Amino acid sequence: TAALFDRGLLSGKQVFITAGPTREALDPVRYISNHSSGKMGYALAEAAVDAGALVTLISGPVNLPAPPRCKRIMIQSAEDMLEASLQNIDQCDIFIASAAVADYRPVSVAEHKMKKGNEEIMELHLIKNPDIVASVAAQQNKPYTIGFAAETRDVISYAQGKLERKNLDLIIANDVSRSDIGFNSDDNAVTVVSHEGATQLPLSSKRQLAHKLIEIIAAAEQKKDH
Ligand code: CTP
Ligand code: CA
């Protein structure tokens, strides 16, 4: 793919990409999070830069260096990620939500480190986080908006549901029940689901896949002509 990749594909386009996990604080020393590595989002950022885009990477805590020639904004929580995503959203042409956003956060953050009590069972009260990609897609003059859907079953139908519900233009679905791919893997296999239908992409490195996805996204955005 690298040799066939057209470097001018996204020239002049502003692309925002969310990546990695979010961390939802419980107290000053504890948080709720997930195993997202950020690799897919960072690979997409690199591929978009290669294609000539001006890339803003909005990243949760990950162990990856900032890709060259992109603007990286590091955040912790879903609320921080939402704020960073909506900043300058009117200038964004393409928004790609690859982050694994925590669906819920603790209702309140304890000011001091919580102490162990005598009770055997401890209950946590959680409140729903804002949906970042849906908030972006609800903007007037919305960018071409792409989501990801990690599913363990009924992959395509759940992805189609999210495409409709969140008012997305495309959704990239992957089956995380497969042991050869997923959150921390270097490889991935995905299905691109649009309002017209679904296209399966074969197992390949996240880097190769990112180039392919950027080609598909650039072509689809061109056609939509926002
Ligand atoms: N997403 C988001 N903000 C959230 C939750 C999800 O922007 N608070 C985005 C993800 O980045 C992804 C898409 O929405 O692009 C789908 O995420 P997913 O977790 O699969 O969907 P949910 O709507 O959270 O549904 P569920 O976890 O119940 O499957
Ligand atoms: Ca979720």
C-alpha cells in the first residue's frame, strides 16, 4: 500500500483524531480505564500526515511518541477529550474517533485518597460520560465523521446501529473476540460500514490498514463534498 499511497490525498484538509483510552479519576491516586494501546489512532494520524493533512491528535495516556508533523493534545478524562475535540471543530474537515472512551466515570472524585473500610463489598456510583463522536456529529456544519466499533458479537449489525444513532458517515468495525487482533495487537482486520454497505479489509498491520483506511476515507469524503 505504501508505494501506491497518494501523498496529496488529503492536502489542505484538517483531520482530528481521538486515540487511546480515557482515565476517569476516583481519587487522587486511582482511576477507571481500559487496555486501549492507541496504536490504531496513532497509525491513522501518521497516515493522514503522509497524505498531506493537517492533523490534530487528541490522545489519552498511551506509551507512544507523538507522530512527526502532527499537533498532539494529551488529555486524561472523557470530559477533557470532549473539550479538546470541540475546540476549533468548525475548522475540522474529517473527524476520526478511534479512542476507547470510558462509558462511565465516578459520580464524584474524592478529594483525598479513599480509605479501606470494614465493609467487604464496596459500591461505586458511576455516571454516563458524554459521547464525543456523537457530539461532533451533532455540530452544525459537521465534519465528515468516522467512528470505530469494537464488538465481540453481531459485529456488523451493532456497527450499523452506532452509525445511525450517532449520525456518523462511516464506522470501522472490528471483532475483538478474535485473539489475533484487538486492543494491544500490531495487526487488525476491520470492516468499513457506510450507509451504502459493508467492505471487509483483510488482516494486516495497523500501519498498512491505516493507509488503506485513509484512502477510503479521503475518497468517501471527496464524494460527499462537505
Ligand atoms: N465514543 C465516543 N464517546 C463515548 C463513547 C464512544 O466518542 N463516550 C466513540 C468511540 O470513539 C467510537 C464509537 O463512539 O468511535 C463507538 O464506541 P463504542 O464504545 O463501540 O460504542 P458505545 O456507543 O459506547 O456503545 P457500547 O460500548 O455499549 O458498545
Ligand atoms: Ca463504549
